[in-house]
Amino acid sequence: MKVLVIGGTLFIGRMLVEELLKAGHDVAVLHRKPKHDFGRRVENLMADRNDGDSLREALSGRRFEVVFDNVYDWERGTTAAQVGDTVRACGDRLSRYIFLSSVAAYGDGLNHKESDPLAPDYNANLYVRDKASTERLLFRMHAQTDFPVVTFRPPFVYGPGNPFYREQFFWDRLRAGRPIIIPGDGHRLMQFAYVSDLVQAMLRAMVEPRAEGEAFNIGDPKPVTQVELVEKLAKVAGVEPTLARVPRDVIVQAGGNATEEPYYFGEYFDLPPITENIGKVTRMLKMKLTPLDVGLKETYRWYLRNHKPRTAGFEFDDRLLGMARTNSHASV
């Protein structure tokens, strides 16, 4: 099929493009750069997906059967209206429009089913608001015109090629023999989706007739606590972890922020928990999901081959550890 991947040069998109090529599809990538490194096998379309005029110009005269919409602008946000512009620019011959949403679309709460309501348009978090309102728009279009949308709501996506400083954050410290800071009691739940599982599910959604008009949760069926995550990461690396619990108020006082440097528990990893029920994707798309331990082993192999471990730059960790010690002495 003739396939457009919006955002195909990093992590999820890169693996998706490679799998589409293996399957013999005719692939174009739309992104903001004048070139990519896939070679001549992949058409390069340069546009800012948040700019309707830019999109229309890049896609003028082209028609695609399948569109994978993977891009979110972390600096400016990507609104439902901008995704609507993308849909219109892609023409009227689509058999699938596969939109990468997020577990964040639920806003908050645990064990969500796909039928649960999404976060309202007045949610304080821009990313949550954009993902939820975009899904509402796309499913409204499906109800009104049979627009062939499919959405996916993964939690934290991990795996080889991850550009976020997440798994590597912990392995760098574990291999350097450093203590791992645990925010608070370390009981916050986290849920993970292996990147190749997500990509395979997206590919199956291209051709599975029942997928049209559906949303899919996808990820590891069982969430883990923050402490359990660190223990699993340490086990894969063959290291016995030293855990240092630091109260969140101490982290905030020191200037720690989950969403920007300096990180204290990986990039974006210390957020209020949102978890989801996994079942529909295994039934409808016949997915056999990768166990977290297996996916982490594969990711660690990639890390060893491709990541230069940090041996310095741990000053913020040391500051937090010092403050925690001072606070514990003061409270005795």
C-alpha cells in the first residue's frame, strides 16, 4: 500500500518505517527536515505538521491509503484542529488513519478500559488536553462520515532506540556503582509498552477490518512500582541496586522536575500514575505481547552497543542525597 508516516525518523516512527519497507509498502515520511537517512526507498516530504498551509503544499497531488500520525510538538503542542487539518490534507482515499495517542488521554486514574471517558477539554495539562480532544474529533468524524480512524494509547514506550533519557538514566548510575534515588516511598505505579509490540499492533491495524473505528490500549498487562522497575533494570544489568529514598518535598526544594533537567528519576518517569487494562488489543489484533523482563533484556543489549555510559554529571543526585541525609538527621 501507499503509506505516509508523519514523524518517521525517531524511535517508534523509525521502527515503523523499517517494518513497512520489509513488508513491501511504498512509504513516504513527512517531517520538518529537508532529508532523512532511509535512502531513496523512502520519499521525503518536508513540512511542519502544525502548519496547515505547509502540509497542504507538501501533500498536494499525493494520495495515500494509510496514514500513521505519530508526531506531537512538545514545545507548542499539537491541537485537534491541527490534526483535523492533517486529515483534510491527506485526501479522501484513506483506508486507515492510525493516530498515536497516549494513556495520558485518560487524564488520571487506574485500570482504564478503552470505553472509559477521556480527559475533558479543560484539563490543566496541555498534552493530556490535546490527545483527548484530538481523539474525540477523530471518533466524531468516524461516527459522522465513517472516517477510518484507529487510535493507540500506550503508556511509557521503551525499547531499543529510545531517545528519551529513561532506561539509560538508571543503567548509567547502576554501572557506575551509584545509589538510585527513589522519590517518596517508590510505590507509584508505572506501566510500559515495548516499542516493537506497539509497531506490530499499528501494522496489524492497517489490515484488520474490525480495527476501524476502535481505540486500543497497549502495554504490559501488569504495572510495576517505581522500586520494582529499578530492581528489574538492575537485574538485567547484573547489578545489586542501592536504593536511596528521598522525600518529594526535598526533591522539589532542590529544584528537581520530572519533565526537564535536572532529572532525578529518568525523563518524565515520576508522574502521577495512569494505568490501563490490556486485553482488547490481544483479542482483536491477536497480539502476543512481550514480557517486560524480556523487553528490558533486548533494550539493555542495545544500550551496551549504542550508548556511551555517563561517568560524571551526577552533581544533582549528590545534592539530593546530601539534603536527604541532612533532613533525616534533623528529624531524628
